[in-house]
Amino acid sequence: MKAGTAEKKAARAMGKYRKRGFLLAFLAPCTALFLVVYAYPLITIFLTSFCSWNYANFTAPEFLGWEHFFDNYIKLFRYDANFKMALANSLKWVALTLLIQVPFTILVALTLSKKMRGWRFTRNMFLIPNIISTAAIGLIFLNLYSPARGIVTELCNRIWPGSDVSVLSNPTYAFWGITFTFILFGGANCLLLLTQIFSIDPGIYEAARIEGASEWQIDRHITLPLLRPMIGTISVMAANYGLLLYNEIALITSGGPDNATYSLSYYIYKTSLGSTKLNFARGNTAGVIQFILGILIVCLINRAFRSDTSD
């Protein structure tokens, strides 16, 4: 009996080791790929943010030294007006996605979940902007804002005759022009919310209706609390889009007018690759700041939407 029990234990242990070995063999290529494609570039960007690295010493970044260790960061926050504009704009776009896009997407999802007539068609139409590439979206809005033939420009001039409104030539208008290229396009997030809503047990809704609850009360006290984790997820996705905004700016305004529509991503491109005096170290410094901001935003949103059961 003892020999048989020992053999069974040995067989179980061998099975566990084989399972672990299979998992390690399966994960090893993914881990190696992550280290090469993501981890190594991130480490390189972080290290070169403490170097002098530009077009003059392209092949050999020079360490700034301990006395000037944070010089690149200090120069960005103290002296670089374009960086400060880019940082402010990116934070504004993050806030606007959370204050406008996320609530609007939730409202659309709750409305579509009632399955009123034509709800599938409306859902598909709301999803179309997420299927089209951001480059195509940028070109569409570039034509809408065109001073010569743009519908938006023509409409504004008809409403205010003689005003000669041009979205792309006014810093404030240009900022909001960029904002409207993405702020209401939450189709993919809406689809995630709808999937979550349709997975809720219909019996819960039936019980609430029997008790006399209105649709508004059902949404407020049942649907929205159950959607809390998913709302946190789409909030992270929306805020991330606002923080990393690039294509729309590059195609429509090129950061203008007067650099009023710079984002952190566009600033990194212009500083590192888009000018005659390339400054890779300063671009990487901005990249580190953007990365840290992204981590902070994700942590804050996750904390805000953390369910009570996980406290």
C-alpha cells in the first residue's frame, strides 16, 4: 500500500512539473518578445532622457553627469513653451474624454439597450467611425474645416455674416476643432457596454419592474452599478486616447496655429524627428513624462472605479 501511495504521489508531482514546464515553454517566447519589443525600448528611452543626444552626436549619446542629471526635465518645464502647451493640451483632452466622451457613450449604450426600433442600425452607425482609420477621419475633418470649401466654415459665416470664421486659423477654434474629431466617437466602448448590459440576468430587471421601478430607477440603481468595472475599463481606454492623440493633429493642424494644438505625442515627433535640429534626448524626456502620466491616469481611474468588494 505504501509503495502504491508513493508511486501515485510521484506521478502527481511529475504531472505538476510537466504542466509547469509546458507553461514555461509556452510563455518563454512571449516573454522574450515583450522584453525585446517593449521593455528594451522603454529602458533605452528612460536612460537617454539623462543624456545629451541630438543630431550632432547621433551615434553616441553623452551622459549629462550627476550635477546636470535632470537638466532635460528642467529645460522642458522651465523654458520649453511648446512642451508646456503640449502637456496642457494633452491633459485637457484626457479630461474632456472623461467628462464628455465616457458619459455620452454610457447614455448611448443605455438607450440602445432598450432595443427600440432601429437600435441595431443606430449601433452600427455609431461604430463606423471606429472602423475608419484615424488618418481617414483626419482628412474628412480637414475638408470640413477648410477655409475655402469647408462646410463648418461656410455654416459659421452664414450664421455670423462678415465674421470670416476660420477654424484652422484661430488657436481656440483649432483646439476645439481637433477635439470634435474624436470626442463623440465612442462606438467600440459602447459595444463593450452593450455586451455587459446584455449579460445581466433579465430576472433582476423583471423583479424591479414588478416592484414598480421606472426605467430610470432601473438604470440608476441596477444597470450602472453592475457596469461599474466596465465603465472603469472604457474610461482608461478613452483617457489613453486623449493622452496619446497624434494622427488628427498631424493631418489637420500640424500643431498650429502658433503651436496651439500641440499634444505630447506630436511634440515628441517634432522634437525628435520633425525638425532640422533633432533633439532625441529631449523627445525621449517628454516620452518618459507621457509614460508616467499614463501610469498615473490608469491608477487613478482604477482606484476611482474599484468595486467595494475589492476594498
